[in-house]
Amino acid sequence: MQIPIYISITEERPAEMGVRTWRRLLSQAHREMGQKWYDEMAPRHFVSGASHRYGYQPRTPGYLRKKRKLAARGKVAAGGTVDLVFSGLMKDLVLSLVVIDATYKHALVRMQAPSYVTLKPNVFRGSVQPDKYREVITTTETEQRVLAGVQERAVKRLNDFRAKQVTLKA
């Protein structure tokens, strides 16, 4: 099962820039944004305190009791303190298998995950299940600003290109 994440930049192509150059710049920027999200932001979902940072759905008291008991016996990874980690399978898959496809339209970050990640909430064994898919791909405003910084670097490259074009014409 794959978790797809789309990242895109909305900028207008300047008239003086060729379509191929424009698309190459956008593809490069999209790849950088996808890689930055995967390298820096995806691992943050699998640490203690991530539920507060990303606003995860609260786990039931019964589930938390069970998780703490199993953690005390060494059967739950991360000491039972991380919401998205029980056995550690999802963390291992998400953080080890990734493909980042980038085009001029968007970046697509595809990660592997167990099948239960895409189960619709509230239907698994009659219990309330959190939307793990949404929890994995959520970004904070701070992270969105970091990704916007990558976009700003792409705009800087665009401006550098424009400056070169003006210099060449003079």
C-alpha cells in the first residue's frame, strides 16, 4: 500500500523564459520540496509528542492502557509513548521505502505503509480508528513555511535566470 503526498508550486511563467527552462526549474524545486518533506518532516511523525504537534485524534483510554501494559513487557516499540508506533512496522515502512517523482506540475512522494493505514476511520473491528493516513501526511504551519522557503529558492533561481537574460541582451 502506498501513501501519496502531492506538493505543488503556483507561479506564473515569465514571458521571457522558455517553457523547457521553466519546467526544468519547477521540476527541480518540486523534487527539493518533496525530499525536504520526506527527510525532515516525515520522521517527526514517529516521535513522542507528535500527537500534540500534528493534532492527532485522541486514542481511547482502553487502547492506551493496553499499549502501556504491552510496552512494559517489551511488546510495543518506543515504550508505548508514540501514537503512530505500536509494533514499529508503519514507521519502518514509511521511513525506508520512498519514491519521489517530480514534474513541473507537482512532486509526488510515495511511501510504503501497512494496509491498515488506508482503512476508513470507524470501520475496523467496530472500533473507532484514527485516520492514520491523514496523521502521517499532516504538516504544521511552520513546516509549510519551511517548504515555502524551498519555493523561494526556486523563485531566486528564476530571478537569477532573468538577470542573466537581461545581461546577455545588453
